[in-house]
Amino acid sequence: MTSRRPPAGQEGPYAQGAYEPDGTFEAAVEQLADPLNDPLPGQHTSPWFRAETAQPDDVARQTPRTATQEPVEPPGEWYDPEGYRRDWYGPQGPESGPAAGTVRGTAVIPGPEAPAPVPEAPAPVPAAPAPGPVRSVTDVRPVRGDETVALRTADTRRATRPAGSDAPEPALDHLSTGGEPPSTGGRAERRRAARGRGRRRGEPRRAAEPGAPAEPAAPMSRLEARRAARAAKDSPAVVASRVVGEVFITFGVLMLLFVTYQLWWTNIRADQIAGRETNKIQDDWANGERSPGVFAPGQGFAIMHIPKLDVVAPIAEGIDKEKVLDRGMIGHYAEGKLKTAMPSAKQGNFAVAGHRNTHGEPFRYINRLEPGDPIVIETQDAYYTYEMASILPQTSPSNVAVIDEVPPGSGFTGPGRYITLTTCTPEFTSTYRMIVWGKMVDERPRSKGKPDALVG
């Protein structure tokens, strides 16, 4: 080894005279037990030489202090053979693990009960750091929280788990499923909670858990109240549809009332009127009041009996709808060209009309009559019995020939004493007329009693 002499004027403690004779410096270095740490002759040693204790202030402030660590204090001994050996040559045997002592910085100073190993010859190659809880200043365990700016890898998550913990690694299911990240109670979590409490009214809210108390509704602003009031008002289309609906409902109710009136009330009213008229006719006959052969329009003069249909209805002069037919009575064709004979006539066709539906409907079921069924006309003087001969199910309302003295299509071949019943068809309409013809078979004075058709 050759010595390097300092430049002139910068000799310092190692002046030229110190290297005389040659090889003095090399011999002094070789005599040192620790060439790297032992001071040269004439130099003062520094107790802060150890790299592990010579930490800068900023690194010392950044190093987290745990509950088991003590404040770093300068070592009382400037030289620590065991620490030197551990730092430079790594763990040596089973006794190189963490021993009882005080943690100072990143070096562990063994306690008094740990025997100090005998230093061996130094080796220039440093060994790998010893496994265990002892870590360097830069190997600080990251704090788990929501303040990270990137996703943790599996190795990072594994490193952040507490030592000796059997808990499974945190899953990142919320990233794939779109759910909320798990609550950690960190500062970011509190910020999100604060933003959730102050969100606007239009933002969706999470569904409350069953059994949780309902959150009080926040008061609306004036603008929101106006918008809500406008939204609550019905649009013109809604108002129009509501009006149309009410009109249809009203119309439907009126139609229902009208049908009820036509099918039910008119029959009740007509039956009452027809019953009173029948009683009046019978009372007049009982009192001996003789009626002339000519009757006024609307005046009752006879009673019709149809035993098969259980019909007993008064017969009035004329076929006026309001005065006769709508009052539940049967009208006699006795005006103008439609004038027909009376039952007491020796020859002719006694033609009458009546309602098939509503207003008493005396001819409701005349279509059920069969040839031979009796039809009895009761007057003040006698009973006139007819037998049903034929029926014309449908004909035009203008076909007045059906009430002639010898009606065509009735089956009668010559003049005689006939009866004709006319009514509307089909039911509940007046489009056509139904005709029933009969022929007189018996004339019985009232003094002889009722005919067999009424007695049986």
C-alpha cells in the first residue's frame, strides 16, 4: 500500500513528518482491531458514529413511535461490537433473533441478560436483513384507510394486515358489483357521510332498513314549494278526461234509471190504473147503470179474460197511446177506416190492440196461444167466448187488412163473428206487428153465469 500525501499547506494532523519512515501509517492501521471504527492515533473518537443512531431530524420526526418504543438516546458507549456485527454480518445462529432489550431507532441493544457474542473476523459482504419484527426506518407499515390513491395489490393488502391475524383478506367485491366500499371510519368516510346529509332533494335516497326510524323530511325551499304546487295541479287533459268521465257516468245512471222506469215502474203504474178501471166497470154494472151502445174515447166498456195467460184487462174505446194503451188497458179499433165491430154485433171482426212490453204488457205472451185456447170478452150483458184459430208472427204495421171483416191469411173463408189481437214484435220494439185471430164459439148472457172457460 502506498500512502497518499495531502497537498502542500493541507497536511493537518498527518504532516509529512508523520509518515517518516515510510510504512508507518500502514503499520498503525494494521494494529487497529476495527479498522473502520477505531480512531487513528492522534484523533478524537465521536460517540455518534453509528449510522443507525445518526438519523436526520426529518427522518426521526417521520418515524412512527409505537407504544413499545422508547425515545432514542445516544449510546453511552461509542463502540458496540455486537451491534456492529449484527448490522454488517447479519444474524449469526439462533441467538441472532430479537433479544430482550430496548429498541432504539432500527437497532436493538441487547439487555444485560443477553450474552454478548465474541466478534469474529469482519467480512466485507453484508448479509440479508434478519426476519422478524425489527424493520428499518423506511420499512414503515402503511396505514390502512381510505386516503390511498391507488388500489392495493394482494401483496400490499397482505402486508397491511396485523401480524398474527387470521382474518381473511379484504375483498374488492364492491368494485365489481358497483356497491359501496366498506366503512372504515376514516376521514374520507366522514366526508362522504357529510355530503350525503347535505345532498339535494332531487337525489335518490337509500331505502331505509326495516325497523329503522324514518328520517325527517327536510323543509322545502320556496322554489321547490312552487314546483310542487304546480305539479299537484291537474293538467287540462286530465280535467277534460275527468269531465268526460263524469258525463258518461251521469248518462249511464240516467239510462239505468230510464230502463228501470220503463221495465218496472210503468208496469206497476199501468197495473194500478188498469185495476182501478176494471173495478169501476164492474161497479157500474153492479149498480145497474146502463151504458149506451156508443162509448167515448178512453172509456172502458168491457173486460178481456185469457185464462191460459192469466190475463184480466179492461177494454176501452180507441187505441190512443196515452189515454188507453199506456194506462195498461186494451184499445178497441173504433175510429175512421180502422173502425171494427163490437162483440155484440151479429157479424163482424172485433179488433183490439195492446202493449207486449211495459205499461202493463197485457199481450206479452199471446205468441204462446194455440188453436182452441179460449178468449172471453165480458160485457155488461153477456160473456162472449172465442177460440184461438191462427197466428201471424210478423207483419208490417201498415198492413191494416188484418182487421178486415174477413182478414186475409186468417184461414176464415166467409163473414162471421171474429176477434183480432194485435201487438208489437219483436219484444221491446215496435218494428213489426204480431196478429192472433179467433172465432166466436159461445155467447152466454150474464144471467146464466160465467162460461166454462172462466169457471174451470
